[in-house]
Amino acid sequence: MSDGRRSAFADRLRRLSNSIARTGRIARWEVTSSAGTVDRKTAVALVVLVLAAGTAGVSVSDEGLGLERGIYVVGVAEESQYHDVAVEAKQFRPVPLEDVVAESGGGNADTIALREDANVDVVVSRDGRIAHDGPNGEAAYDEFRSAVETYNANLMDRESDQAAAYPVLVSLEYQDRDLGGTTADGTSDDGGGTADESSDGGDGTTDGGTDSDGDEPATGGGGGGDDGGNDRLQVPNVGGDSGASSAPGTPGSIAPPFPFDSLVLAFLFVVPMNFVIQAYGSTIMDERLNRRGELLLVSPASSREIVAGKTLPYLLGLVGIVVAIAVGIGGSPLAVAAAVPIALLFLAASFTGAMFARSFKELTFVTVTISVFLTTYTFIPAIFTDVNPIALISPLTLIVMDLQDESVRLGEYLFSTGPFYLSAAVLFLLGVGVYREEDMFAQKPIPAKVLDAVANRLRGRRSIALLSILFIPFVFAGQLLSVALLFAVPEVVAVPAMVVAAAAIEELAKSVGVYAGFARSRFDATAKTAVVLGAFSGAGFFLGEKVTHVVQFVGLPDLPVGTAAFGPAVSSDPLLLAVVFLAPLGLHVVTAIPSAVGASRGRTGYAVGFLAATLVHVAYNLGVLTLVS
């Protein structure tokens, strides 16, 4: 290395070291200044939040909190076939039959009638009859019946001869509700779920079976066992047939897939983030209203260093919370890696909202909107965890997979978290663009601040193409959310709605930069300039859009709404492959030009141009869908 290159490298290293040092000092200042603003009520609320998160985390783990352990008392003789049931069921505490305080019977009596002040909730007589009384008697009786069914199911799972234990197997295959015609086996498909029962060759008898209603325990080995993992969280086999299942069990155990535990996990990881962004946004807003930010603006630190330093303590705090939750529910580093991008996006959106808001009242509205949108984005897909690959839209699905000890491919991780990382980066970039005196302390409406943030990133005509690429994460996230919201809607409504939504989202992303440039006089408002800017915007968007083809590796184009949003699956035919990849280039350039020409004529012209571009885009999408179908 020459002396000149060595000197340049040393200079860059020194500047980087100084930048890190300044960022660290700002982070320490943020911690010390914010600590004094936390009042007693806020501290109590945070403590309650931590306790609630810890309680929920342990509750969804395999061991649980044990809050139900021994809440009911059952009187049963040791030689009774029900004694093992009472011992294994954590809800019950068995007592000898001789110790039961009863109305009549007791001791060696065959039947027992409980009185109101009995010392048990449920009692099993020597002839197998079950009695209950008192304020908890009815609930205890229902729980005891469920415990008997669970005990019998466990005995069947431990039976070495599974053909004898389960002479009848029930297979469930969930069909698309809107598919007509006939199924592969020639039977009529009415769009609902189907259940096929088939004998596995057993003789239908077993030494350890259940009675017809499941109330009487099976006679056989005692001791509890694994319940077969029926309560474990499940995620779809990405790109595979996740809607079909074939597992032995009683008909009463069959239920449609609904990942309740996934929804608990969603709130467990997301709720703390809503509290942290409230404090984070408030500090940014306080600096703007009280003009304390002027001290930082005149310091040697750049706006990026200032924002990084102020964000770092809150990010580290969220990472600490995420790690604690992951440890509490038995998660691995994968769970943390899946939750961190969510935290980043929450912070980025809160920062940008705090830079745009004009008052704490307006900030509250912005923060609530951010919380509702991002919570919906992470929550809605989790509902379909056991149904469809669409669940991978949310990074929380990766956490569920981690808890099940399932492997996660790199492509799946990037698909789930990529939009979050990229969107957070773009939001911070836009927010930093208005972290200057003329925007921080000016009382401009939110739309005007948004235009300032976008226009401040323009550096000539070619920067329009780069700006369109930067908006791709928002387009991707918006279309994914639209797919999730329209997934449960009948296809006759969902597909047209998805076509319109996808077109409008894309046209907005392509045109907002052009409109901001004309609105802030970055470009000459001429038709020629508008055409050039529209061409740059469309070409840039086309390049960025190719990144979204990663969705085809997780099976989303196999869904009707997925095809409406992202186009058909990639074909192996070279000619068709070229058409699929290059035809959108002409579409995006052609549709971006009307919006750009309208933007050069003002707000009304922009609205008219945007509407025209969206209609052309919708017509193109409908034509492609018709051709594919």
C-alpha cells in the first residue's frame, strides 16, 4: 500500500472512530436526560408490563406457571380405575375416599352424596359413580371428564399395537372453498373441508379402550405420557400441502387449525414495543417543541450521528426485552433475530412520525396509527400459521418455527424480515432528511413535512430512479398486508380488490418522488421534464421490483390473491420468462409518465394523472391474469 492510500485509509478510520465516539456520547446523554423524565406512574406501568410479559411467556412455555395445579379436590379410592386419572391431572388433588366428608355414604359405601360443606369438589364412589357439589363442583366435574379423555388418549398413544389402539383413522384435507367441480378421486367438492374415515385393518377391539362417551378411563398401564404433541405450535410447510393432516386420534379431538399460541406470542413480543416507542417519540417531540435540539444541531455531530445516538438506547432496551421474552418461552437466537427487525421498524416509524407531528396531540394520533398498522401487519398473518405459507409474511412465524425446533432456511428468513429491515432503513433516511432547523422547528402540516423529507433526497433527475427503488420495501409490505387481509375474502371479491390495491400502491410509490420534486421546485415544471422523470421513475421501480420475485420461492403466487399482487409463477420457458420479466418495464414507464405530467401541473393535475395511471395498470394486470388463467 502506497503512502497516499495508507494516509487516506488512516483518515477514514479516524473519522469513523470520531463518529462512533460522538454517537456514543449522544446515546449516554439520551439515557441520562430521559431517566429524569420517567415519573412514578410510568415506572409502575413498566414494572407491570414486565411482569405481564413474563407471566405470558411462562404460560405459553411447555411447563407453564402451574396456576391450575391442585385447584380441585377429588375423593377417590386408590384401587379405583379413576385414581391414576386424578394423580396425572394437574388440576386435581386426590384424597382417600375414607377422608371425604359426605352427606351419606363415605368410607366403604358404594355411593356417596356430597353436602354443601364437603371437603372435596368431586367424589368417585367404589362402584364408579361420580358426584359433585358446592360452588366449584360443576366446573370440577367438567374438568374431570376432560382429564379422563386425556388419560385415555395418552394410553392409546403408548399402545405398542397402534392398529388395535386406533382401528379407525381420520384424515383431514382442507380444500379451497371456491374450487368447483370434482376432486381428484371423483367425489364432489362443495368447497368445504372434507374428512375421510378409513379402517386400518384393526379388529376394532383393544384391551385398553374407552367407552362410547369417553367418561370411563381405560384399564391399562398407569402413569402419564406424552400427548403426542397435539398442543404444539405449528407452521406450514412452505410451498407444500400444509392444509392436510393424518394423525390418529378420537373424533372429538379434531378441530380446524387455529394457532392460538401464535397470537399470544404476537402480543407478547409486540406489546412492549408499543410502550417503548411512546417514550422514544416523546423525547424527539420534546426536543422540537422546547428547541433543545438546537444544541445538537450546532454541535460537530452530523444529523445521522445524532439520530443514531438517540435511537441506540431504545433499540438496546427493546433487544433486551426481546431476549428476555425469548429465554422465557424457550426460544433460541433465531427468535431474537426474528423479533429485532420488528423493533427496528417500530422505532423508525415512531421517529419519522415524531419528526412530522406538530404537537404531542398530533404525535399521539400518529403513534397510535403506527401501532395499529404494524401490530396488524404482524398479527393478521399469524392467524394462518397452520393453514398457508402466507404466515411467513410475519417474522413471528419464524419464532413459532423456532419453538418447534424446526429449521428455517435463509430464504425464508429474508422473506419474512427483509421488508422490515429495508422499510426501517428508508424511514430513518426520510426522517434524517428533515432533521434540520428549517423543518424541526417549523409548524408545517404532516403532508408538507412528508414532501420535504422526500424532496430533500433528490439530487438531480436520476435520483428519481433511486427514490423509486427505495420505496420498494413499502410497496412490498403494503401488498403483502393486502394479501393477508384479503386472504379470507371470497375470491370473486378478493382478486379484483387485490388487483386495484396492488396497482394503486405501485403507482403511488413511483409518483410521490416526482410530485415532491415539482412541489418543492427541484425541477422545471415542463412536459418534457415530466416525461423524462416518469421514465426514470418507471425504470428504477422496475429494477427494484425484481427483488420481490423472492416471493415465488415460498409459494405465494400459488394463491389467487398472491398472483394478483405479484404476478404468475416464474416459468421455465426462456421466451415466457423473458416476457414476464421485461413486459413490466414497459408498463411501469408508460404508467409513470401520466402521473409525472399531472404532478407538473399541481395537486389536481397529479390526482388526475395518478388515477389515469392506476386505471391503465389495473387493465394490464387483469389482462395478464386472464392470459394466465
